[in-house]
Amino acid sequence: MGVQTIDITEFLKLRHQLPVMDVRSPEEYNHAHIPGAYPLPLFSDEERKIIGTTYKQKSRELAIKAGLDFFKMRPLLEQAEKIIIKHVVDDGSKNRSVIVHCWRG
């Protein structure tokens, strides 16, 4: 299954069946998060600050490039795999789908 955008009704239904991965920064997650969501930050707090400052002071395009410079795909994937395996073992589910939560999309 590929990436799908779901509405809030579908999200609320699925969040009890599938692991929710919150990809916001640690500070954002610690401030408030969906109960039961796993923290899987794409960026550190400092990286998020740099990207946001670049977006506001320079351009969207440069902010995206800064984000790509920071993005750590392999460690993120390995952490996500551990969460999925834990979910499969704990719930006996064969479904390896997840829900990804990010404030801005």
C-alpha cells in the first residue's frame, strides 16, 4: 500500500488499530501529542529551528533543501521497523501499515 491522505474521521478510527508515528520535533512532541503515538522525529529541535528560520527569512525552496541536508533516512527507517515489528508481535496483526502524523503535512 502506498501513501494515502486520510481525513480526521478515518484517522480516529484507525489510530487504535495501527501505530501512529509522530514525525514532529522532540519539543513539539513533548508539548502535546496524540496519546499512544510513537515519537519518530524527522528533525531535531535545532534542525527544525534552522529550517523554519530559513523558510521565513529566505525562501521555501532553501528551507526544503536545508531539510533534505538534515534528513537521516536509514536510522529513521530502522526505528520505524522496530515500532512496526513491536506492533505486529504485541497485537498479532499481520498488517504492517502505519499512520504518520505531522502538523503541517
